[in-house]
Amino acid sequence: MKTRPSPSPPPPAASYLSTLPQTVTDIRARDAYKSSSPTPTSTPALSLSSSFTISTADTLLTEADVENSHGLAFPVKPPTSEQVYTTVHTEFGHCFNEEHRRFSSHIPGTPVLRRSDKDPPYYVLISTYMSYLILIVLGHMRDFLGKRFRAGSYKHLMPSDGYAPLNSDFDSFYTRRLKKRMEECFNQPVTGVAGRTIQILDRYSTDYNHTQTPLNTITRALNISSYNYLGFAQARGGCADAVEEGIKLYGLTTCGSRLEGGSSDLHTITESLVAKFVGVEDALVSSMGFATNSTFIPALVSKGCLVISDELNHASIRFGVRNSGAQVRMFKHNDTKALEALLREAISQGQPRTHRPWKKILVIVEGIFSMEGTMIDLPTMLALKKKYKFYLFVDEAHSIGGIGLHGRGIADYYAVDPREIDVLMGTFTKSFGASGGYIAGSKSLIDRLRIRSYSGPYAEAMSPPVLTQILASMASIMGVNAPTTTSMGFVTPSSSSSSTLRLPSPSISVEAQYHHPGSISRCFLPSWLPLPYELSSGFEGRERLRRLSFNSYYLHRGLDKLGFITYGHPCSPIVPLLIFNPGKMMMFHRMMKDRQTPIVTVVVAYPATPLITSRVRFCVSASHTKEDIDCILRACDEIGDVLDLKHGISRKERWTVDEICRRAVKLVNLPDTE
């Protein structure tokens, strides 16, 4: 692992720039860009204001780098991207190649993509089960002997002074014997912004992670593990400037004099903007994403109601349903036929024992499932809703802002009216670079939830900097129209509250007629909120959406062609790669992190996933460039051969990693198939 001294104190950005050599300009690329766009060539397609520093994002993590006075590495190797910059960009990778863009949408009238999960060879399954069996047997033997010969190390699991142990040795077995030993995969301390790259605080352990020894060094690595889907989690740029302005006005916390009753004018503005963004009548915000589900679901259903939940729904949904007191039934993941059969049975049989009709039936699904990367079949779900008259709750934590031609989530992706969905839930922690969540729907529903939900009287209000980040990032996706002034001198919103899609798409031959909420008037934002033209025009937001879609498709299909078993929809920014064997989880993580170009990944295992389907979950961002994805694919190709992970397709059907990188655009534009 390459380690570098930690800066103390953090150096200013100017010191970084002063250490960088002047690079040579790529004349041909600049001329090509001049002929295709009126934008000055001195600025990239994405706003420079959104940059921590600026460069070809493709060359930050190269072997040819130089140590500056503060110990951070910067490249001197000539860039390979189309556009050359004179500074190093660490938070967002610039890319001018228009071929590295893709529209994220489902073509109405075409079949919905349904991917069947591939099974590994039997020897992989048998070895996985055997690994867990050996772990269980040896672990219990160590517990049995340790309590008798090393009682001091097992005090927390044994009765003492008349007190029962706080932890059961059996209940905590998995945590102690497996999770604790691979804690490096989950609890990796970092510093700085979790953008395209991330700085890892190096440490080591000599006692199976019971204690950690810091090395006082930093490793900068390519970050493929954060929910920063659109790359708005940046320390510099238009959104950061807006947040800074909001802090000057409101302060850092919710305890300012401008706040009454735990909320402020910013909360009202944010809620109206969220409703406009989603395309429904009203919305309310919550300070925590998990609490949004766990506190609002009990306000929607109660005793005498039935909740039908996808078997792979998030823990926050399960927690909220348990608290509600409603009956709950599960249906097979993403299986609309199983859902319809369950609906028929539930409606015909009614409540248990009494067989009275249910007060209401609420079906809860996720837009994109966080561990699987799969996407719901929304058109079929809405057809079932009309047929069986149930209420539909869609959790859009991972889909809002990340998919759809306009970034409006799952309804935008399928080009359906969002008002057909009764309850839309989402979070601001992924695509918007903030925190908290929201519930959106009809005004009567939201008014009722404001009174009945636990989060209203008990939860803390969202802080002004977080609200400002939401406003700035959401407005940059929507675009802001200049307000119009009437003859009486009143400022009014733009006359068009919605617009028809007119963006050319490589996969859509005619103009789509889907009506989406459109851009917003400046009146929807606070007058003090500064937004540069690149953000307010909506251009940067659209470019981020297109780059995210390209990167997601490229990584997903590239891994498939290399022979790996992956889950999920290719449009999803979550790309799970199946590892199976528990012994390979730590190895994969370390081998990725210890490469010449370090790569940070997240390994997911039981209980977040079924026991034998351990996986590494790549989280793609618009901040990644095509060269970054190339780097990840090459690393996976080498490690996959070493760890025997390529069980998806036969050797004859596989592509070489060089062929994948060379034919990336063709691979991404292939039609979706089962």
C-alpha cells in the first residue's frame, strides 16, 4: 500500500496549484469542442465552480506522481483525456467526450427489463457452506475453551457479581467471529470529501481489530464506495458557495433566532421545492432518512390494515411496519405475479379470524433496491393498483435524482405521472449530497402526516446548511427560469409549470411526450441564494445525469462481459458483484486497496444479504470518468482471476478487458436484454 504523510495543518488550495507544472494544451480537442459548443474552451462542460481543483480527471491516480511539500500526490504524467487542464481535480472528473453520455429512461411501450439471477457452479456453493460450517465449529470451540482457560477475555459473555452478561455469546457470535475480523471492509476512517477520490487514514491491528494503531499516513484512493451519485458532495463550487452564504444568514444549527417551533422559512421553501421537483402537490422533510420510513409508516397504517412488502425492502421499512401494528405479508422480490396472487388471497380472505375487509392495503416497494440494484416494474405495479385498489408506497432513496431523463426518479424513468403513486419517499443523502429525507404526495395526505407522524413533535429540525445544500443541488437539476414581471409590478413564476421532453436520445427515435414538472422560477428560491449560471441553467445537472447513466451502464456491462455474476438493472448506480465465499470478502477489499492505483470498495455480507450471497457493492458516481471505470474493470479482471470469481458466462463468451475499454461506447449503447 502506498502511504503518504498526513498534512498538518491542512494546506490551502493555492499551495496545491503552485506545485503543479503547466501542461500542454490539446489543440485538436479544443478546436473540436469550439466547433460543437459556444461555451468558452477555457471552461469544461461542467462548471469550474463545482471543482475543488481542475484537471483531466483521468490522470489523478497514476504511478507517475510527485510529492509536494504537504505530502499529497499529484501527477506529472501527460493527460490522456480529450481536454487538458493545468490543475488537478480530485472531487469531480472532467470529461468532454460527448460519446461518454447516456440518457436514462425506459422507452414507453417496450418490455420492462427483467434479469434472472445467475447461479454459480456447485463447487462454489459447497465451498461457501463449508467455510461457514468451519467458522461456526471452530468459533464455538474457541468460546468453550476460552471461557475456561482465558476467562479475562470473555468477561463480557459470562455472569459476574450476580449480574447476567449483557451480551449473549450465541447472539453475538457472528459479530465477534466474522464481522469483527473484517471490520476494515466496513469501518475505514477517511478524511476530506468523499468525492471521486478519497483520503484513507492508514492504520493496522495486531489483535483481530479489537484495537487499531494509526500510521499517521494517508492514502489517496479512487472512491467507488460512496452514495455520491451526482457528485454534489463537494467542498468547493456553486452548492458549497450557497451553503456558505446560508451559514452566514442562519448559522450552523437549528437553534437560531430565525427558527420558531423547530422550523424556519427554509423548511417551507425546501418542502415546496421538493414537491415541485417530484411533481406532486405537497411534501414534508425529515432530518433523517431512516426515520422518514420508521416514523411516517406508523402514521399511514395501523391495526386492521395490511402492509404487503417486498421481501428485500430496507430495514427502515420493516421497522416502521412493525411499529404500526398493521398485519404484514411479504412477496417474492420484484415478482409482480407473486404480488397479484397474494393480493387475491388477502382481499378474498380479509382479516385473520374475523374475515372482515381490511381497512386499507398498502404495498411498499423500493424504486431501486439498495443491496440488489434491481428496479421495480412500475407500469405493472400501477396496473395492479388500478385493478385491486390498494395504496402504493415507493421508497426512492436510491432512485430520486439519479435516474430518469430529468432526474426525477422512478416515475420519470418510466415516463408515468408521479401523482399515480400515493406516497413517494426519498432521501437527500445520495444524489443531493445532503442528509435527511422527505415524504411527498397529495396535500390532504401530507397535512395528515404533519399531525400524526412521530417525527413532527419529537424529531429535531434539519439544519440550515443542509437545507441550503438541498435547495442548491435540486435547483441545479431542475434549472431556474428568470421570473417575469406583470404590468402591475408583481413578480410571478414562469407561465409554464411543466414542459415536454425534447432532448435527443440515442435510444429514442421520436420526441417523447411525457409531461414532467419542468424548470422552476427564481421565486421558488430564496433571494439570497447564489447560483452560478452553470447551475441555474440546469446544464450541469443534465450533464451529471447523463454521465452517471453512462458510467452505470459501462461498469455493469463491463463486469458482465468479463464473466462476473452481477445483480441489478444496468441503469442503477448500484452494481453488486457476487463474491459468495466469506474468505474472499476481505481479500477482495485488500487487493483493491493495495493496488498501484488504490480503489476503495464496500463489501456487504450477512445479515444485510442472504448468507451465501456476499458481494462487493460498487457505487457509481457522475464524478467518475470513463478512464476511472477502465481502472476499476482492470482491477476486477485481475483480482477475479486470482480469487476465482468469474462464473457468469463461459470463457468463450467473455471479452478481454482491453476489448471492453476499447468498445465501451458500443457496449453501453447495446439494447437492454434479459
